[in-house]
Amino acid sequence: MINGFYDTTGAMVTQFNRLNQISNNLANVNTNGFKQDSLIIGTFERLFKQTRDKLPLENNTKEAAKFLNRNLNKVPQIVEEYTNFSLGNMIKTSNPLDIALKNKNSFFVLDTPSGDKITRDGAFSLDENGFLVNKKGFKVLDINDKPIKLPKNTKNITIDNDANIYINGEKLTTLKIVSIDNLKDIKKVGNNMWDFVPGSEIISTKNTTIQGFIEKSNVNVIKEMTDLIETNRLVEQYQKVMTTFMDDLNKDAIEKLANVRA
């Protein structure tokens, strides 16, 4: 009985983790360039069936059966966390400092107090000193790893598809756009930014940018709301099961205590 209580508790913790992730996705529906996170939830039984042929045991043997009985755990658990890097919708803003990236593997590079970080959010502006910055005030780097600074009272700003920045028709510099081949090499660090493994990035500016557009979040609201309802129902079910287990455990404890006193 106590094992059933532990199993139910473990399952509910998994659903709470899922709930946190769904809530975060929904909170970032309107965050430019945000990428939806997802979980894969499995059980040891499923994992065992997928990998048992790799074990040093022959199938359908007594040893294999013993292994299964000793280790089989049906508690739902997080098998993998992953990010969906598909492109979000491109929205036209006509703001010359709004820049969208065409390729899902491409990122802008920001200069932050904790080192260079990458982002998909191209809603930039100029700070009081003329530097091109993101919403948090982090400076955008050019292809030479220098913060991009525009002349004062700049009005005619053009950014072509190859990330080149022109002021009144004259080239100023080129945005540093990096391409990450294996997107599993990067991880979210907050403020709509990612950290990356040095050396995993390739500078790639050819046909990457669209001026006057912003990439929106790729969160599927309908799917997230459906998952939210499902997760809440599962949590409620697990809570009811736990209450039943606790009632049975208390009843069993009272009966045993009564027998001891007798």
C-alpha cells in the first residue's frame, strides 16, 4: 500500500513540473521570438521495452524476468525536456530597428554582463548613447564583436537581407548573426536569451534578416490550454488517490495499534 502512495506522489510531482512548463509557455505567448518548451513523459516499463535488447540479458529468460520485477517502476516521469525551434509568425511593424530572422538556426548576439548571449528577439532600439540595444538594454554586437553605435539623429536606416546596416545609403557595419547547427547545444538563461557552447556557432549573415518585421512566439495556445486542462485533471485524480491511500493507511495503523494494546 505504501508503495502505491509513493508512486502516486511521484506521478503528481511530474504533473506539477508539466504544469510549470505549460504556465511558462502561456506567459510568453506575446514574447517576441520565444520558443515553446515541451516535456516527454514516460515510465520505466516503456523505457525497458525500448532498450531491453541492449541489456546483457536474453529476452524471456528467468534472469530477465527477475531484472524486470526488481526494477520495473510505472511512475510517470520526465524522460526529456526539449524546445520547439520552429519559426513563429512574422509580423510587419515598419520600424527600421525591428529585425526578424529567416532561419530557425539563426540568432543575434548580445553583449551582457555574464558574457555573450544569443537571442531571436529582434525588437531593438537606440539607447541614450546611440547604441543598438534590446529591451533589457544589452548591446547588439556586429560582425567584429563590437557594440553597434549609430550616429546621432540618424533617420535613414536600412538593413538588407544579409544583415548589413546602411546609414543614408552608406554601409556602417554588419550585424553578427550566428547559426547554431545543433540546437541542443544551447540552453535558455532567462530574459529571452540563450547560452551557447563557444565554438558551436558559425557566423552566417547571408540571406538571414528581414527589416521592419518581428518574429512572434511559436507557442500553440490551443494545445497549451488543452494540456493545461488535462494536467489539472490528472493532479486532481492523483490527489483523490492519495487521500484514499492515506485513509487506508490511517485505518490500518489504528487497527494494528488496537491489536497491540489488546
